[in-house]
Amino acid sequence: MPASSTVIDFTLHRKRHLSLDALARACGVSRAMLAQVESGRSVPSIKVLCKIAKGLKVSVAAFLEDRAFEGVEVLPAQQSKRLVSADGAFISQALFPYDTARQSEFYAIRLRALGEEVSKGHGPWHPGKPGGGPRCAGSQRQ
């Protein structure tokens, strides 16, 4: 396994004494792509991962290591954020706290039958500069 943050265990071909060339022929993925995945320089798409799994005659789950879920914290329902629309048709509840390393959050969303929730997307992101900060309309001095 490379020292990168990848969670894909790509050593199965070696355990089966297959060269990258042999694996490339078996799964229909180029040797160059396989070498990049193995070294951690590239993360395969789901399509490529499925081809590799098929070539090795294993499920995609065979590539996942246990460490993929290290550090994942599950929130008890009473501790998670819960957003409810004014009419109660839409409920959003956080399943995991925001993970800064993975830059992701997971939510359970419930929408009443024939319900609708319209939400504006986030505004544009503006990279900050050292010593600077955002200036909003509410920040103006009067």
C-alpha cells in the first residue's frame, strides 16, 4: 500500500502472482492506469474499479481496507442538527459531523409525498488572503 490517503487495497494482483500486464489484459484497463492506481497517484473511477474487480474475480469491497472508516464518528440522533421546513414537509438531519479532512457531511433527508423544498445554492466562494476577512453588508459602519 502506498503511503497516500487512498483506501483502496490494490495488492490483490500480487497475492495472485499476476503482473500488471496480465491484470491489464484480464480487466481491460491500461497498464499505465493500473500503475497509477497502485502507486496512489490516481484514484480509479467506479467504472474502472469494477473492471479491476471483475478481472481479479472479486467484489469491489475486496479493495476496501478497514482503515477507511477510522476516525468516523456517528452522532446520536439527539445530538445531530435537524432542520425542518416551516410546513414540516422537509426534514434534514445530519448523520455525521462535518469532517474537515474529507470535506464532507452526510444527511438523511425526508420529504413528504408530493412535498417540495426549494433551496438556493451556496454563493460563490472567495479565497481569503492572509490578514483579510469577509466584508458583508451588515459589517458596514454607519
